[in-house]
Amino acid sequence: MSERTSVLPPRFDALDPAVIEDPYPTYARLRDAGALCRGMPGSWVVTRYAEVAALMRDRRLGSEFPIAYHQMSAGEGPASEFMSSIMLYRDPPAHTRLRRLVGQAFDAQLVRGLERHIGELVDDLLEPLGDGVSFDAIGDLAFPLPVMVVCELMGIPTADHETIRPLALKLGRAFMTMVPSHTREAANAAVLELREYLGALLEERRRSPGEDLLSHMLAAEEGEDRLTHEEIVDNAVFSFFAGFETTTNLIGNGCAALLRHPDQLARLYADLSLLSSAIDEFLRYDAPIQGVARVVGDSIEIAGRRVMPGRVLVLLLGSANRDERAFARPDELDIGRRPNRHLSFGGGIHYCMGATLSRIEARMAFARLLERFASLEPAGEPVRETETCFRAYSSLPIVASLA
């Protein structure tokens, strides 16, 4: 079937304020219309679980976009150049060597050994919170915890954490589908400052190597899969950002979901053995990453429509996770849901290599939070983060009681 038909499917606008606030009613309408809908010019959006799951593993799709694609999103400058060099937007063999390199820091066995230490970090963050005092689940827990963990993995000194945290937030805006003109300068500046900072740390590790990720990355300058210094710096910057962003939003979105569903919060209080399934349900119910983009290499048929090479496919993970064809009662939060084959960590060669670490951090955050406090209640209206491609909150006020 030709890509042109007499009846065009509906169009999805990711920048619609209603979608940013609550995308799920829109997703449901799109799924009802079919598995494929129109996106931005030259792009198609895949909405249903079966198609999204299959396409994430389809080798006819790639992630290496021309520089013009990134410039369309972020404008010309360091941010679009950065996007072109990181592993997220590279195909094999470049992606393979970059992932093998960075993956050393996120080895599952190594990460599981950090569980006790992560619990201690959570305790330190919660210690200042007294009985009946309100706190911000994002600023006081969800953001600082994964930042501290990834800084330790990379060997970033504790004294520098407060310096690079705001740069990380600004860098996040560079991942938007269309970076607003008023934030492009900040995103470009963040790339340059993080490159300078991590580049200097890499030079220190060259003189005095350790066991951290930066030291391991430098070793690849001389191995069979030789990397350029620029590749190492940019992927060190990306590893720092990717090491906390998804986890921050997993913890924040999970807190918000529990506060909106007090029956599920009570259920979790009554049975902490549900924590692991609860974490997966938070990921399914309100995925931190709502969609991923792929470029079509060879023509491919999706839902009876032929999509030609060069077109962009947006795989709508957030919609797939709410597909009634794959999940019973998909719009209900069920912390005991099993099985739960959500797609929030992606799939195929781009499956999130930090998935194990993210789950452990979230599990320890919720375990310590629920063990320390006898009750959690909203302390005000949550504030949605709008200038990001992630499903995120900038503030989530909670009041906690010890008894």
C-alpha cells in the first residue's frame, strides 16, 4: 500500500499543552483510530503495544539521524553537535563500541553491590525531615539521590555536585522534540560547560587513573575499539545525564501516582514485598520517557501502510503502556500487576543499560520513605515540568508524619 491514501489517520501533536498536561486521553483516541498516526512533517507515530514492541527490535530502523535533524530540533550549535555524537543517536558499529565502554559502569552485578550504600544515601536525604514537615519529593529526594549515585560512579567529587546539577537540568532541554528558542542558548551553554568540566576531570584521570567510569573510558583511547577524545567527552556528558534523569522522574512520578491513589499507597504500606512490582507499575503507568524516535532505513509496512526510507518513526512508549490490547484495566494503577511487560526502558540494542540501577535506586527510595514515615499526604499542588521531553514534575510537595 502506498504511503499516500485517500483517508489520512489523525495527527499527534506532542507540543499540545493538553498532551503535556495529560497525554493519556489523546493516546486512547489515537489507538482507537489505528496503530499508526501522523506526526510532524516527514514522521509517523506508532501508538499500539504490539507494533511498538516489535519495531524497537527491527533492524530496518536506525537511530543515527543526519545533523540537519538535530539542528531542526535544537538549532545550530553545541547541543545539536552533541546529539550527533552520543550513543543514543548512533547505530552499530559505533553504538556497539560506545555502549560496551559505558556499560562497564552499569554492570548488573556491580550495581547490585551498591544497594546498601544507596539506602544510606536515602537515609541521609530523609534525616533532616521532621514530623509533620512538608518537603519537595523532587528537590529533596528524587533529584539529588540519582545525581549523587551517578557522580560516585563517574568519580565526580562531592564538592562539585551543586555546580553541575543546574547544568544537567539545562542539558535536559536539548532532548526536546523542538527546543524552544528561549532555551536553546541555555542548552548550548550547558553542553559547553559540562564538556569543559568533564574534559578536565578526564585529564586528571589520565594522570592518575582510578576505578571509576571516566578512568575506564580513557582506556578505550588505546584499545581495539579506539575512541576519539571528543567521543569520550561527549559520551561522558551523556552518561552523567542519562544516569539520573530517568530515575528522578521514576521516583517523582511514582510519588505522584501514590498520592493520587491512596488505596494503592495503603496497600504498599501494608505489604512492602510489593515494592518491585510497584516500581514496574510506576514505569508503566506514567513512563518517564514517553516516546523514542527511529529513522526508517528500508521501507517497512506498518498497519497496512508502507513507510518509506528516510521517514521518522516515533514509537510512543507511553501509549503502548496503556494499550488495552496488552494490559487489563490499563488506566488503573495496580502496584501488584503481574505480568507487567511495559516498554519504558526501551528494547533491542538501545535497551536502557541503567535499568537495574534505576530500579534499585527507586526501590530503596520508596522503601526508606515508607519505613521512616507512617503517612504521606499532598502538601500542595504538584508542578509539572513543561520544558522537557520527559514526563516529569519540577515540584511535588508532600507532608510526612512519623506516627
